[in-house]
Amino acid sequence: MKDKKIIERLAEQVREQHEANKKRIRYGFITMILSPFILYFVMWFTESDKVAFIIVWALVMFIISIYLLHVAYRDSLVDRTYSDLTDEKPQEKEDES
């Protein structure tokens, strides 16, 4: 009885973590799309060196990409750990868009 409650709580936490990770991924992609425009407008208003802004833009893209990879890896790790504990197949995430 106690094990079933623990598994149910774990399943709920896995679902909540997955929903939070979907939001993190969505915001990461939005940031990745908007950051070049923001940097362009900052460069335009400050009339600064274009090479410096290209370097900053490239660094921002790498940082966001690493963040997105980390979130996706952590999500798959949590899913695999949950499936190992419950002897279920890992969930297919058909709702990732």
C-alpha cells in the first residue's frame, strides 16, 4: 500500500517535471529566436563594433543550446529512472512541440 502511494507521488512529480521542462524548452527557443533581434537593436542604438556583437551573439547561441540540451537530457533521465523503478516502458513524448 505504501509503495503504491510512493509510486503515484513519483509519477506525479515526473509529470510536473516534464511539464516544467516543456516550458523551459519553449522559452529557450523563444530566447534563441529573439536574442539576435535584441542584440541587433542594441548594436544599432549604440553604434558599436559589429564584430563584438557577432561574437556575443554566437556565445549567446551556444549558451542557450547547452541549456536546452541539459533540459532535454535531464527530462529523459528522469523518465528513464521512473520507468526503471516502475518496470514500465519510458513514456513517448508525443506532445513535445
